[in-house]
Amino acid sequence: MTELDPFEIKIIRELQRDANQTTAEIAERVGLSTSPCWRRIDRLEREGVIRKRVAVIDRRKVGLNAHIFAQVKLNAHGRANLDEFGEAIRSFPEVLDAYVLMGTTDFMLRIVAKDIDAYERFFFDRLSKLPGVQEINSTVALSEIKSTNELPIG
């Protein structure tokens, strides 16, 4: 864990809110001059605290209307190859997030698709054909109540 000073916490909050801000704008908002602010941002990036800066896209406005959560259970042979399954999942652009779980299922996937028909094709043609897959339980999200990438820092 990286130790963060109060200025770095403020910088991270600002970048999470709007990563498109200039260093000068961030510096002004957090109470620093530009150079020390830039040095802190540079350090946070070099140390991997800030992994990358991205644009957050509204999935519906680009035609990805189906939002699905899939719980995947692997058979005993599949569990021996968790890395292989994980590598295959990383290659699917439809899978936005994938987590290894403890409990009755092995993976939780967050998936987007154009519509339910597109998800059905993805499900039958790709996801269910991965080696070691025993069971997949899919849940379709009806609406989005909260969606954020902002971590509660500080």
C-alpha cells in the first residue's frame, strides 16, 4: 500500500472526478502550485496508484443495451486451470470485469452486449464453450442505480 499525504488524496479525488483537468487546474483545486502537484501526480503514476486515465462512455449511447452479470462454476478439471480460464475471459471484449470468487461459484463476470440476442450468441458460441465450464448463471440488469469508478479515498 502506498502512503498518501492529504494533498495526494485530494489530487486522486480530483482525477477520479475529472481526469481531463490540467495539472494547473488540479493544483488550484487542491491548494498546491503546479510543479509540486505535477511531481505528486507523476509519482502516483510511476508507483501504479494511478493506473491509467480514461474516458467513461455511456454504454447505451454506443448501442450496448444489455448489461449482464454471469456467475461461472468450473468443473474440478477446470478449477485446476483457473489461469487458462482467466486468460480466455480477458480476450472477450464483452467482459468488462471478471473476479475469482470464494464460495459456490468460481467467477463473477460483468458483461455488456448490444441486446439479449447478442448476449445469447456470446453465451452459446463463446462463453459456454470454454474448457472446464460446468455451469453459468446469468442475471440481466434491468436498470442502473449507481455506477462509479470513484474509490472512497481518505
